[in-house]
Amino acid sequence: METKSRTLEITILSAEDLRIGNKPVKKNAFVVVSVDSFNNKATKINRDGGSYPSWNDKLVMDMPMQTVFITLQVKCCKGSSGGEKTVGFARIPVTDFVGGYSPVNCLQYLSYRLRDPKGLKNGIINVCLRLKGALRDCSSQAASAGGIGLGIPIDSRRDLGVVTGIPIWSGYPANSLVR
């Protein structure tokens, strides 16, 4: 029996330096994750995180085998009017967390540059991904690599996965490092 989809666990951790029209976001930010045009889920609204919101929301979704990108859209609610404004979006290639140097079935912490609707840089989003239902897991992949695990272990006492992404630090002015 052939599998037509896998289970994607994506935890939306936080975002950094979100702006709307060059002004910092004040509140009510949330993230919509889209696997395809019919399959999307949203985080809860962060009411007071401002331009540095955190959610730590785990979303579990079916991801078809032919999926090439996952889209993350950071949006903002406009108070009582109920309208939404897109703050920024990122398209994550599935190859960033499946195959190659990325262990399958392991947690992977990644950060992506957000682009506003005009295509301009507009903050960073931090996520944690795990794809389930794949052929090999972390331990079998590490064993096949001669016992050397790929990535940096998060915690050797528990099976929490490995860090394979490269963090984008925000401790510096936005224009100095990330371009």
C-alpha cells in the first residue's frame, strides 16, 4: 500500500521585528500555515507580543508526498473591525527538512526571512518541524552515517531531536547582519 501523505508537525515558535508600513506591529499577530490551497491551519492570536510575538503553537497537518513548499503567512487582526492585514510570508522548501543532511522524523529548528506583500524584507519567523511517516528515523540515519548523528543534539538525556537550521540572531540592528 503506497502512502499518499505524511504527517507534518510544525511548531510556530516566534517572530522578530514585524512591521506594517515601517511601523512596528503592536498586537494581534498570528500565523497561517499552508501545505496546499486546501490544507491550512492557524496559530492562536498573540494579543500583546507586539513586533516580537511568540506562539509556541504546534500544528499537525497532512502533507501530500508531492508537496514542494510550505507557506507561512504572518497576519495581524485589526481590532474590532475584524479585518486582517498580511505582515509577511515565507515559503519553506520541503527539501529544507526532508532528505539530504536533514534527519527524518527528528525535530528541526529553522528560521526564515519574512517578506511583506511588496516583496520587501519584514522580520524573521522561527519554527520547529518534524515530518512523520517517512522511511527512516534519526537513529537509523545516524547508524548509517557510521554512528555519527547529523545536526547538533538538543538534549542527550531525552529524544528531543537535533538542531539542523542556522539561527538568524536579532541582537544586532536589522540592517547590519541579515540582508
